[in-house]
Amino acid sequence: MRVLVQLVKEARVDVAGKTIGRCGRGFLLFVGFARGDSGATCEKMADKIAKLRVFPDEGGKTNKSLRDIGGSILSVSQFTLYADCGEGNRPSFAKAMPGVEGKPLYALFNNMLKERGFAVETGLFGADMQVSLVNDGPFTIWLDSEDLFK
């Protein structure tokens, strides 16, 4: 599982010209699943995201979590996080989990974030989405379960 975490002042996702999800100050999460990911992977990633201390405290140090600042989440599915450009110029997505398996994991992951007390809005799994955001910092973090949960 890979999650690209972007700190945002605001973000929204549109499908067919209609806004279907948005958040204020908080996280824009781009979420991708690999073959072999499971509910346990989602649980660990949700815990990691809930505890990330990436927002500045009064002294300017990154000591505050999303919960500490009362932030919200916009979660957008993105299988292209598993693009492999190692050979040739056309990406391979062979490592990405097929949509029929990824869709329930995406829902599970978002529910786990909600269970941790966060306001979570989402994109539409598998849809052509337009994402708009105002980066905060910019501050972007790459979380890869293969590296984090060995």
C-alpha cells in the first residue's frame, strides 16, 4: 500500500464537473494498493497517518498531528502510485491491485480513518477525477507499507 500525503489548506475532487469530496486544512491522501495488501496493511497505514506529527507547533516544529489541529482528510484512490517505469517509456501497472480487489480495501481504509475520529471525504474509486488543492508548505510525505511495516 502506498499513500502520498499532502498537507493542504484545502482540497477538492470533482467528477464530471461536480465536486464530490473536499476538505479544509488537513491531508489530501492519494491511496494505492498493491497485490497482496490486506486489511492488516490498511490498519497499520491508518494508524501511521493518524499519528503523523507534521503540523507546526507554536515554536514552528512539526509536533502536531491532524487530530491536534482538528484537520480533515480528502482521500483519493490512485492505482498509478504503482506505476513501474523501469523498462521502456510506457508505465506498467502489474504491481497494482486489480480494481475489483482494491475497491473494498479503499472503503475499509477510509472507514478506519473515520473510526479514528477524522472527517473523511473521498473521490470516486476508478473514476476520472480532477483534484484541486492548495498545498500547505508544500509538505508532502511518501508512505510505502513495504518500507514501513517490514
